[in-house]
Amino acid sequence: MESFINMILLTLLAVVTLGVVRLRNLFAVVILGGIYSFLMASVLIVLDAVDVSMTEASVGAGISTVLMLTVLYMTRVEEAKPVHTPILPLFVAGVTGAVLVYGTWGLPAFGLSDTPINTHVGMRYMELSVPDTGIPNVVTSVLASYRGFDTLGETTVVFTAGIGVLLLLRRGVSLARLRRKQQEEEKPS
Amino acid sequence: MQIVIDILSFVLLAAGGVFMVISAVGVNRMPDIYTRLHAASVADTLGAGLLIAGMMLQAGPTLVTAKLVMILAILFFSGPVAGHAVARAALAAGVRPHVDHPEESADACGADFNVEAVPHETVRDDVKLIRSLKGLRPAGRAAKAKAKG
Amino acid sequence: MFVAATLAVLVSLVLLVVRALKGPTVFDRLVAANSIGTDAILLLAVVGFLTGRPEFLDIAITYALLNLIGTLAVLKYFRFGDLAHSGGEEPED
């Protein structure tokens, strides 16, 4: 049943991606991007990756949509026609995809117990997480307790970057407004 | 007792699933945005409500039921808010409702809804629609400034 | 019995994606996107019961809130043309 749900969701993902590629209206593309994120989050939930799914939903459907809309305010809503023929990019994308698919053949089967992930330090965390920290979710204990300072640093970096982007975008918005106001004043005279 | 709860919850889940599908079919079959909103709201109220009621019967009086109640409450509040906002934004952008007798409807809708102002063809075209929306704002501000000054 | 509910939610997901791709206006896509968010929440809950672990419903609550915020952000953009608008003053339309 789970693989069936995943099959349907992944097919929908492919269809939505084709829609994003085909559409030239960027507003519609932003909305389809939000739909893509929600579908991807559902796939990750079905695969039991709860924390990744949470990140996908909040970053993909929440923050990216808002950022894209802010950017759209300063650009045109219609995508420009490509200047070059898309043969070389298609070739590069095809080769990269083929290499990635080739790489997946070397991966161990899903959920195998004697892989490096499950035999190295992973088991130590699994065993010591609850007695060490008292947190039942191992991912949370690794992120917030074992690597607490690391996470704090990352959060600071992302927060600073967010403030910087916001400042840059505000400035751009006011410039666009100024330019429009100038045009408005020039038109009647 | 358990069998009664199971049957009841199966009926609720099945009814909820039927309403979800009806809502999705309605979103596809309805002729314009406003009627599609009407169809979409079925999923937020009856569909989600019945499905979550069925799940609550299965979960029993646990923390899971409390979470389900919270989800239901959020859906009940956010659904109408989002629907209202979509309808308002669509009307503000000049999307005309699909009507059988346009002249009478224009009278009924009053000044808020000017048929002459927005020709039907532009409404169907997203790009033109948004450009006209962007163009409207500064002009509106300029008009307001003139009225004040 | 949760299988039937899951199938119903999946069918409605497919139909809503069809509407999101067909359009024709941005608002039609938005309605579809909002409904897809609701469907994703319900799918999450139903799949939780299907696999016997309904503890992940916190995520569903977060999804519900994010869905509302995303839709309102897009709509505010359409209404006021700017996300930083205070919203107190109505634009002329």
C-alpha cells in the first residue's frame, strides 16, 4: 500500500514538474511550486522521514513562495523566450541525471542493517540518546543536544542571511516604486 | 461494542472519502472561479469533518483525538478565511462571475462590480490581468492625491 | 477501512492537480493549491492510522497553518501588489 501511495504521489510530482516547465506565467509557476512542495512533503511522510518533510513543507511551501512573490514584484510576470537553443543544457542535464541514476545502483537496499550508516556511530546515538539526553526522538537529540552549538551557529547564519535578503528586497521595492512614481508624474505633463 | 464503533467509523470514513472526491470533481467541472470555490469548500467542511470524526472514533479518548480536534478546528477556521480572500482578490482583479443574464446581474451587484470596466477577454488572460492590476495601483494613488490636494 | 479513505484522498489529489495545471486564471490554481494542502493534511492523518502510528499528527497541524499562511501571502500580493503593505487602506479597483 505504501509503495502504491508513493507511486501515485511521485507521478503527480512528475506531472507538476512538467507543468512548471511548460507554463510561461511565473505566478502560476510559483503556485505550482507550492503544490510541488506539499506533494513532496507527503512523499517524505510516507517514507517515514518526518523531520525532512517538515522542512520541505515550511521552506518549500511557506518561505520560498513568499520570497518568489517578493522577487516577482520587481520583475516581469511573463517568462522571456530563451535566446539560445536548449540542446546543450538538455545534454548537460541528461548526462547529470544519467550519472545520478547510475550512482543509485551502488547504494545498498533500503533499510539494510549492515551498511556503514547503520553500523558506524549511528547505533551509538540510538543506544545513548535516551539515557544521555532524555529525548525520545534521536534526530532531535542529535540536532539540539549533541550538536547544539553547531545548530545555534547555523541558525545565526541563516537568520543573518534572511535579514540581509529582506533589506536588499525592501530597497529594491522602494526603487521600483520611485521609478513608477516618476513615470506617473511625467505622463500628464 | 467495538464492532459498533468500527462500523460507525467505517461509515464516517467512507462518507468523508465520497465527499472529498465530490469536491475534487466539482473543482474540475464547475464553470468559473466562484463556483469552484463553492465546490472546494465541501472538502474543508464535510470531507475533512467526516474523515476526522471517523479517525477520532478509532483513536478513542487519547492525545491523538486532541490533535485531530485541533486540526479540524484549524481547517474550519482557515477554510472560510482562505476562500473569502480568494473570492475578494478575484473580484478585485476583475474576474467576472459566469452568469446567464449579464445585464441583470450587473444591476444586482451594484457599483462594486462594473461589467464595462473589465472586458471578458482580459480576464481570461492571466498576464494582462496582473499587468492591469499593477497599473491600477499608482493611478489610484495619484487620483487620491489629486482629490486631497 | 483506512485503505478506502486513502484511495479517496489520492483520487481527489489527482483531480485537483489536473485543475491546478489547467488554470485558466491564477485564482483557479490557488483554489486547487489550497485544496491540495487540505488533502495533504488528511492524507498524512489517514496514512498515520493506516500504518498504525498516528503520532505524527503534529506535523499535520503545522501543515494546516502553513497552508493558510501561504494562501494568504499570495492573495495579499494580488490584493495590494506588495507583501509589505499594511493592509489598512483599500486599494482603488
